Amino acid sequence: MGIADDNREMVELIRQHLSAQEDMEVVCVAYNGESCLEKLEHVEADVLLLDIIMPHLDGLGVLEALMNQKSSPAVIMLSAFGKDEVSQQAVSLGAAYFLLKPFSLDQLVNKIRLVVNGVQPSQAEPVETKVGTTLREIGIAPHIKGFTYLKEAVLLVLEREDLLGLITKELYPTIARKHQTTASRVERAMRHAIKSAWKEGMNEHTLFNGRIEQEKSPKNSEFISYVSNHMNGS
């Protein structure tokens, strides 16, 4: 496994956590895109954790270079923002998954295992039922609009993960059209539901174990990412 991110403190946290997993080994670390490509020439990595914004050569440049190689690792993009155009470009260049910062280290481990092992979500019960149950268990009140919107958002992301990077351009508008409302109202209802549940103790739920910023409630996109990753690994 390789890690490429110019945030050295974050890279070290990730490296230590992954190295502690019995089934994972970090074979290279880079702090810019050019160094990443150079190191990948000398090691074999199944997965590359790749930040979008880096000096010398950004993550998209690394992706483009990897496309021209005969073999390359599966790439999980790390991003502090979800710009629609950047996400679309990353998908077109072969990115396998996205993780929006801040993310938990446990969430990252789960995502890596999904990439390596191709784990599929359990079909023991309908996915829609499982999502609703999970949202209730972590404290989202089922009687408010935010619950409905978050549930539909997770279901949409489970079908199309790239929607996490298209949350304002596609995800909110899609839900808004279905409920004959506006995208901004969808966004506000989700945010209210998450903040209210966070104040009531949602931050202590095991789903958020390892989250770096525990004092702040997750942004909508981060929350949807957490729940959808949980559904994929359940």
C-alpha cells in the first residue's frame, strides 16, 4: 500500500494505523505527486491513498500518469472538498473510491478492504431497510425530513459512489425533485438532523470510532460517506 499526501502529520497517523493491521503493509510514502510516481516504480502496491491537492504534481496528474502504465494500484482519492468537476475528472481517470476529509481511520481501513477484497454488502434484508435501521440506531430522528433525505442520499451513494463528489450538483437536486422542494432545503434539513443527533450523543456511536474531529458534527457529505461505508461493510 502507498500513501501520497503533503500533510505529513496525517500521513504518519495513517501509516501507523495501517501498519498495525495484520493484513496491511505500507510500502511507500510520498509527500508530492512526482515523488509518488518515482516510488511506485520500485515497489508493488495494491492500493494507493492519493490526495488531490499536492505540490509539484497533484493527484489528478498522478492518476493520469498511472493510466498510461500497464499495471497500477487501485486508487482511493483523499479530498478535503467535493468539487463536482474534480470528482468527475478523477472518476474518468480511473479512481476507484473517494474519502472526504476528515475521515476516521477505521473508515479508511474498511474502504481499503473493500477495494482489495471486493466485499459486497449483505443481502440478508433489503438495503433500504438496513439504511433506515442504521440511521435510527445512531440517533437520527425518523419523524423529521432530514431522516428521509439522508436515507435517500445514502441509497443513491450506494448505487453511485461518485455522487459524494457531486453532492450539490446532483445529489441534493435529485432528492429535491422527488420531494418537490429545493436543493437548499434538502441540504439544511440534513444538516439540522445531523447536528441535533450529534448534540444528543451520536458522536459516541461506534460507527464514528477513530474520527479525527470528534468535537464537530460531520458535514452532510462526510456523514453520508460514513453511513454508506458502514452499509458496504456490514
